[in-house]
Amino acid sequence: MDGVVYDLCIVGAGLIGSAAARHATIISPAAKICLIGPKEPKTVEEKHGRTIFGAHYDEGRITRTLDPNPIWGVLANRSIARYRDIEKRTGVKFFSEVGHMTICNKENEDVIRMKEIATDLHVNFDIMDHKDVNKQFTYLNIDTYDVALLQSKGAGHVSPRSQLLAQQTAAHLQGCNIIDDVIVHVTETNQLNGSVMKLTTEKGDILYARKVLLATGGFTSFRRLLPPGKELDVQLKSQTVAFAEVTPKDAARLKDMPCVIRKMTQGGKYNLYMLPPIKYPDGKYYLKIGHGEQFETEFTTEKEVADWFRTEGLKSAHKPLLDMMFDIVKGVRPVRTFGDACVTTHTPSHLVYCDMVTPLLGVAVGGNGHAAKSADEIGKMAARMVIAGKWDHDLPADKFTVKFKNNATSKL
Ligand SMILES: Cc1cc2nc3c(=O)[nH]c(=O)nc-3n(C[C@H](O)[C@H](O)[C@H](O)COP(=O)(O)OP(=O)(O)OC[C@H]3O[C@@H](n4cnc5c(N)ncnc54)[C@H](O)[C@@H]3O)c2cc1C
């Protein structure tokens, strides 16, 4: 066996993989660690030459602790608490603390659960009716029979691109080797000194590692990464987002706008999420809206997913989404509008899989549309697990147990 044998190879340089790399270098400073995955395609040509994509090619993801699921609440809360330190250590800013508002029916069970979780995690929030909302945010409009829960501190949005850069910068400064390639095959092989993992890259290189963590998001089943016969039980769902470029005047007018999620309204209005005007790399400000289940389709093949990533999403959804946004955010005169596509990875438990598949191979996959804000704690949980070779976190292991398709339920 020639060349370097890594102690740990993390496959998938997305939000969870990059966070896991940073934590692994902290937990095991002397270990040889690498993080391998393709960079974001920057041009149309690069997108067309690509079949593997990530869910992090954007400037805005909502971050908040208020969540009806206590596990997601804890994962987010702990991640958010570390954002500023990561920014300080790396010089890369990614968190905008503009606050977060959930609009829903006051009788909804989710509201009751969110209140309990907020109390448990010592998170302050205000409950506002339509008059309170309109008084504080004169340009926001909610229905008279709904309420808004506002978390002003420790909530807002993160730039997934910058968060990824910050995590990778920190990991690299702590000795992690970052490699721009795709892994096409992972297999366990016996050497004189025992078993190691052999990884083959798309560029034709071979790497060896004593342990491997797969953080490959929606693409985990599309290469031979798991042992033969094992396929993760996940659903890949299409996401469409609509953007509205706003004038500098509107951007200034909406500068204190929080992120918004609307769900389970009394009037049965569609679930949606919105981000306030964010400055994109082209120097312009965009408002963004995405949907709940309403416009989702499920994908099963790599071709379906890759083709989808090259589109603007479901074109027929752009106008209804923008109409919903301007029903809540008043008086905006968009300069232009357009859409984009992405894919989310869902598990039956609605929680991320974080588990060992074999003693040398772990997975951290299944963000369920929630993992951008919580990637740091998920990465920590996964790094601790794969280094220890077993569960090593205070949250209960059984919440994160991996499940396979085709009745391949047991681990090896
Ligand atoms: C439109 C949209 C809006 C969202 N909004 C929010 C939000 O507001 N708040 C929130 O918290 N979350 C949100 N999410 C979810 C969040 O972005 C994801 O949960 C998160 O990105 C998942 O992280 P991940 O590391 O599992 O996957 P990814 O970020 O997709 O990273 C996986 C990485 O693995 C790489 N990879 C795959 N296969 C291979 C291979 N064979 N070899 C090497 N590398 C490989 C990919 O290139 C990719 O970089 C949103 C998602 C979408 C699509």
C-alpha cells in the first residue's frame, strides 16, 4: 500500500462534512484527516459537466432555535452558540442576526411545543398579533386570526457558502487536507496491519483511511460508497425557490426584516419560508421565498436529481410563490424575478442519520431541510462518533439510527 494512510477521510465537503472536518481536527489534533468533495460549479458549463451537486449553493439559510422538534431545537441552539467564535477564528462572517418569525395559527400544537422548547433552552421570544407585527414591521402583514412568534436574538440567516468556507478554513488551519474530487467507490480491504478503507476518486486516485465518514447528502446512493446491498432509506425532494431583486431603496426599507416561516395558518394558507433582502455576490439585493410540500416532487435517480439542479426549479411555481411573498411583504417593486432549484434529503424519522454502518464506516446524512443552521453540532456529533467508532454524544443515539431500503435493516 503506497502513499499516505489517513486516520479519517470525510467524504462530502458540504455543510455537515465541513463541520465534521473542523471538529475532527479539534478532537484528534495529531490525526491525519482529509475532507474530499467537489467545489461548487461556478459557470453554466461547469454545471452541465457535473452530476454531483450540493444543497449549499446559496447566500441564505434560515437559522433559529424555535422548532417544534426538540432534537432540531438543541442541534440548532448549540450550533448558533458557536457561530460567532467560528467567524472570529477564521475571519469569515456568515451569520446575520436579523431574527426569525414563525407565523401560524395560535391554537396549533406546534406553537405549544415551540414555547416549551424555547423555555427549556432559555430562548426568549415574543408572541405578536397582526397589530403588533404591523406596528414593529410596518411593511409586514399577517392575517388577523394568526399569531407570530418572534425570536429576535440568536436567529436570522446564515450564508451557507460562507459557513462552508469558515468551517473549511478552520479545518485546514488545524491540519485537514481538503481535496477537490468525487469518490466513486469505498471498500474495506485487508492489509498486513488489519483492515483499512480504500477510496477511489473520479480523477483516478486511490486514498486509504482507517475510518471514513460519509456526509454526501442526497447523492449517497449514486456512487458505490456503502457496502453492497445497502441503500439509505431517504427521500430526495425537489425544492424551488423564487427570487425578487429589490431596489436599494426597498432593501433599506426592509433592512430590519426578520426571516419568516409561515405554517399551519388558521386559514389553511400554504406553508412557506422567506428571507429578507440579502446582498448576493453580484452586489444586488434579493428577497427569497421557498415552499413547503406544495410544489415538491420526489426523485429516485441520479439523472433526475442532476437534471433538476441545472434548472430554475418548477417555473410554474415562481409566480404563486412571489404572490405569496408579496401578500406578506408589502409595497415592494421588484426589479426582476427568477427561480432556482435545489434538493432536500428526508429520512422517515425527520432527523438526520448519524450512525456507524460498519466499525470503520459512518454516515451523517439526511438534513430534512433543517441542517444548514444545525450543521456544526451535527458535524461535532458525527466526528465524535466516527473517531470513537461508537456513539459519543449526549443526545440519544436511537434518534439518529440509520435505516436502509430493501429490508436491509441491520448493520453489518
Ligand atoms: C432550497 C433550500 C432551502 C433550504 N433552507 C434551509 C434553511 O432555511 N435552514 C436550514 O437550516 N436548512 C435549509 N436547507 C437545508 C440545508 O441546506 C441542508 O440540510 C444542508 O445543506 C445539508 O447538508 P449536507 O452536508 O447533508 O448536504 P450538502 O450540503 O448537500 O453537502 C453534501 C456534499 O457532498 C458532496 N458529495 C456528494 N456525493 C459525493 C461523492 N461521491 N464524493 C464526494 N463528495 C460528494 C456534494 O458535492 C456536497 O457538497 C435548505 C435546503 C434547500 C435545498
